Amino acid sequence: MNKIYTSYFYLLLAVVGGSITFYYVMLGTMAEHGNFNVIEFIQSTWVDSYYAKSLTIDFWTGAIVGTFFVIVEGTRLKMKLYWMYPILIVFIGFAFGFPLFLYFRHKKIIAESNL
């Protein structure tokens, strides 16, 4: 895959992931009459289904590893504002913050390889 297309693919995933995440959070907030309850949000992932619990553990493991990768890789590449991506991951969503980091990481690697 062309280098430039790869970075735009990451950007597309960030937009799609962030939009879908935001959409469902807004639906949940509207269902709760405009209140966002963090505890209920987290508890909702622990439904009485082993399949759902499996997906929850899978997500949290990937999100923790991905966030650690963002910090380590951002530091290694001396990326500007690399600390911003873990904040985006926590407050907006992993589906937004991680692909956005990959987009800017890929652009940084391409820029350095063209020097």
C-alpha cells in the first residue's frame, strides 16, 4: 500500500471510530435524560454474558497496551504533543485517539525518511 494512503487510512479510521463512539455515547446520554453517569457507563460493559465480558477484557487489554505504545513510541520518535493522544483515548475514545496517533506517527516516519 502506498505510504500516503496508509496514513489517510489511519485518519479515516480515527474519524469513523470517533464518530461512532460519540454517536453511541450521545444515545446513552439522551436515554439517561441528559446525564452521563461514568459508573453506569463502565458497569454496562459487564452484562450477564460471557461473550460480552470477553469483548470487554479484549478491549481494555488492547486499550492499555495501545496507550502504552503511544507513550513509548511518541517519546522515541520525539513527536510533538504525544502526551495529547492518551488524553484523547481516555476522554473521547480508543477508536479515535489511537488511529489519530498512528496517522501522525506515520506522517512523522515518512517525513524523517525523506530527509
